[in-house]
Amino acid sequence: MNWDEMTCWEKEQYASEHCTPAPSQSVLPQQQRKVLDCIKGHLATNGYPPSIADIQEHIGASSTAGVRKHIAVLEKKGFVERRGGSGLHRNLYPVRSAEGGPRA
């Protein structure tokens, strides 16, 4: 059966089984949201992404290890990506808006 032949209920059922919704910032824990906000704010204000130390200071983390873990989770969830450089020194850029859709 193709898409045009499906009823509304069948389309909804198919979508719920086969489609992954875009991530939503509202589902992020508070610290991850703070990290994402820090990256977006720093980029908007300064024209370049923050360092790990900048993020650590912004969220009040006691070590950079925690910041790196939050960043890794945000990358996995599709909220940020690393570009340029090598290893952990690559720059962080947000790839999803606060609503979970692609950045404009």
C-alpha cells in the first residue's frame, strides 16, 4: 500500500513507528540546556564558539570533564556539532534551534 492509499489513521500509525521526531530543547536536563544556551549566546555575542573553560565558568561546573560529558550528549542528541580543528579542540556549533528544528 502506498502513502496516497493510506487512511489518516494508517499514516499516523506508520509515522509513529517509523519516524523519529526532531529533538526538543525542553527535554534537555537543566545543565545541558545551560551548555547549549552558553554556546548559542557566546557565538551570537562574539562571533565564535566558547571554549570548554568558558562553558565551565558559565554553568558553574567544578571541572571540564563534566562539561565534556554534557557536550558529548548534546552531540549525540543532535543539538551541537564540532567543526574544524582536531580532537576536543574543534569548535562547537549549535545545529538545532530551541524548538528542536534545524537552525535557520
